[in-house]
Amino acid sequence: MTHASADLFDHSRFLANTTQQPGIYQMFGGDGEILYVGKAKNLKARLASYFRKTGLTPKTQALVSRIARIEVTVTASETEALILEQNLIKSNRPPYNILLRDDKSYPYIFISSGEDYPRISFHRGAKKKRGDYFGPFPNVGAVKESLHFLQKTFRVRQCEDSVFKNRTRPCLQYQIKRCTAPCVEFISPADYKTDVYHTSLFLTGNADKLLGELADKMDVAAQQLAFEKAAAYRDQITALRTVQSQQVIEEGNGDIDVIAAEMRAAAICVHVLFIRQGRILGSRSFYPSATLAETPAEILAEFIPQFYLASSGREIPRELIVSNQLEEFELLSAALQQSVGRQVLINHQVRSHRAQWLQMAATAAQQNLIAHINNKKNSLDRFIALQEALNLDETPQRLECFDISHSSGELTVASCVVFDTNGPLKSDYRRFNIDGITPGDDYAAMEQALTRRYTRLQNGEGKLPDILLIDGGKGQLGKAIEVLAELGVQGVQLIGVAKGTTRKAGFETLFDGETGAEIVLPGDSPALHLIQHIRDESHRFAITGHKQRRDKKRKTSTLEDVPGIGANRRRELLRHFGGLQEVQNASINDLARVNGISQRLAEEIYAFFHND
């Protein structure tokens, strides 16, 4: 398939006649296929930015090179432009927009009404039945987990109405204490109504009210010597306390989605944590397709409107908590408000349990993205792409990458990470504590690490890599070439990986160790993504090793090692805190409260034990 060149598109003439009003624009390729849909507060200014001579990312350059024509639609406001943009993305699915699969509607828990013995059940789809709906839950698993807990705790029936109406004796659920057998009236409608009410309190997040009522009922039952009933209330309280201890609870009816984005090696993961009625109901990770976004904030700015505005049946909560500050959060909030008919807040800076939720979402996004990148098929495809990019006769089977980490030259650690066609081979990772060099001399550190590593390999301990990646510029690469030549290591291709001038992913500079030539790979190249991945992993492994070495020194340090601390001050510190570990964990302000310890000395003690 051929595409029209951007040279055939007269952008100067087009821009000269473009309006400055808000609206949306659609970019088309030479064959008439839609490439990208965007919105703008000022159409002329936004479209002009695509055709500037410098500053465009590789992805944007690739898009611009395929443009044959652009169509614009003027809207009354930027908010209307955002909503129209999402509708067009949903219907056309342009390749350069962030794309999400339009999932089925989320599941709910449903409690029927209008009968003596209501049923609690799973529900998905239109809310046509008479009763109360609780949710939405992020997936079926979260619903099943909640129903299982409620069945054990409050014993409200979950059987089909057809089964319930035709029972003549209790079923197995009654025998195993998962139901109170309302089908044969082993429980009165009044007592059953209380169990349903307690179930509703739990599902609406009124845990404290529920626990208070159960405690009162337990006390009354005990006073009436109804010890079996009191024990039942006690068991319900215990179960609720256990659930409460496992979750971060927000008082009131907090309906919140917590959204975190992670970007690594050009792959994207957006993790959404669903909070309903103050309880964490579950979470989901999304892996959007390629997009022009370059930062997590830009990813969120594209993800949020498509997630809520372009997806049918998606419930919009009262508040969104996001991992990155969004430039257009007011516009997004207005569009969501217009869609749902009420205010929708978007917050970035949060505290307390909300900060915990945000950290949970961010951690999940990071971990799930790593797992996604490490998928075996993705990894093999990237190795094949690397073979093509480097013009190799065979697909490489083993890569190694080295990196150096230290704090102002102290406690230097070198890392060596290994990838094969299945992804990271962590059993072959190695760290090297670097000693006997001038502090901060990264060349000497790299020389020592490579010498120790490949001396062992030359002696038959392990396997040589097909490609050795050195995180650094030509200087580090040159040092690696010298070491391997001196050791007589042959058959290993060396590649230097230097950060570009912008120091952003996708702008790395690669150098061929044999020719010294610069290797240019496009920002969306799977081969470059593989190199970025192993480089990032070597960096992480080196930093982790350095921190462990630093922490080990800190733990083995004593007060005698702290400059300016004599016998009297050591004694005062130990008396005040009770032991060395407590001194190490104390804050600067706590240290300054000790007799004989000034503010400046407290800062020096703290720095000694917490040197980052």
C-alpha cells in the first residue's frame, strides 16, 4: 500500500485558509484512510505546529509524512470539540490515536425488592429489574469475591427464583451455613430483612454504622442469654473487621477512579483502581496501542476522554485521581460533566488514604507493564527486529548490558543484566562491587566490571553474549573494546547506547563498536524498544545494588563512626532513643531534641545514616 507524501500536501496554502476557532481536525493518507483525529482550541495554531521545521518527535514526523489532506470541523466550544473527537475516534479507530477495546458494560451486584425474601445476585447490562444495584465492579472476579464474602457473613439467598419457589426442604447452602433457608421459612421475613439491610450497608460503604449496629445487637443478645445469636453477631463483626483491615476505606460515599499511567520502552500501561462507596472494588490494566503521546501526562489526557466518553455504558465517577498533572484537566472535567450531568472532579495532589490508592495504582501500572513487555512473543519479535536493524546473519540469542551506579563516587556498583529471546534471564544477572578506583571514575569502574565478568567467561564459567550493550557514549564503548581485546574475547558485537540531547526515550544514540558508526533507529522500532528495555533494566539493577551496599554500610555503622560524636553524646543519644537502631531511624527534629545535640549536628548524624 502506498501513501501520499507530505510534500504533495500544500500545508502553507491550507493553513492560510484555516480558522482560528475551536474544533476538530481529521488527517487522511493518500489512499483516503483516516490517520489521526485531534481537537484544538485554535485550529490554525494547533495544525501549524505539525509543520514546523524542528522539534517534532519521530512519531509525529511519521504521521506528517503520510498526510494527503486535512479536514476540519468547527465547534461552538473546546468542550464540544473534545466530545466530537472521541466519537470520531470510536467510529474510525485511527492508527495514530490511542485506542481502547470497547468492553462490555461493567458487572454489578443486584438486590431485588418487593418480596419477603429478596435475592442477591450478579448483574450485567441494562438496569431494568426492580431493586438496588451496587457497583460497578471492575470484573466478574471482583463480584464473585464479594458475593462469596456476603454469603458467608449475612447468608442472604443467591439461588434463582425458580429454584427458591419450588424448594420443600433446605439445600446444601443451609447445611454449610451459607443461607438461612428462607425457601422453607426457617427465618422470619423481619430477621431476613435485617440481613438484607446489613448487606446493603456493607455494599454502600457504611462499615462503621454496620459494625456499631452489630455490636449493639451482640450486647443485647448476650444480656438476654441468647449466646448462640450473640456468637453469630460476633462472627459477623470479626469478618467485617478482617475485610476492613485489608482495605483502605474512605468514610462516606466516595465514588472515585484512581488512574496511573506508565510508559517504558515505548509500551504503555494505564491502571485504573475502582473505588465505590469508599471501598476498593478492584482494578484493571489497559495497554493502549501506539499513540503520539510522549509522556504519562499526555497518555492520561488521551486515555481519560476515550475511556469515559467514547465507550458505551461506562459509568463516570464523581472524582478522578490521576498520577500526573494534566494541562487540560478543566476541559476534561467540563466534558465529563456535560456527559453525566453533574460535577466531576479531577485531582492530582492527594494525601492520606487517597495517596495510598494512587501509589497502589502506580505500582500496579509499573509491574504490569514489565510483565507485558516480557511477554515471550513480544520479546522474540523484538530480537528478530534487532537482527534486521543490525543486518545480522542470524537472530541473536543472548544480550548483555552493563551500567554503573554510585553516590558521588562512593560505594560504586556495576550491573550486568542478560536477556534471551524469552526476555530477562535473571538467573544470569550479576553485580560487581567496584573498589580500588578513583571515586567517580566510571571508565575505571566499567573496565573492572568487564574484566571480572569476561575473565570468568573465558575460563568457561557461563556463556558469551551475541551482543554486548554498554550504557554510555563512545568513551565507555572504547573502554569495553579495549578490555575485550586484551582478554581475547571474540565473536561479541559491541553496541554503545548513549542518551540523546533530550535524554528522552526514543532519542537514544547507538554506536557500532566495530565501525564506530552511528546507528539510527526510528522511535517506534521494536529493536530500539528492546535496547531501551535492557538498558533500563541494567540501570535499575545497578541502582538497586548500590542502595543495598549503602544500606549494608549504614546498618554496620556505629555511633563511633559519626564525626563529632564523643562518648558523652553517644551516651545521651542511646539513653534518649534506647538503642542504635532507634537512633538510625530518628528524624532530624527528633535528634535535635537530645541533650547536647545541636540542629546542625542532628543534620550531620541524619546524613551519616541516610546518605543518598
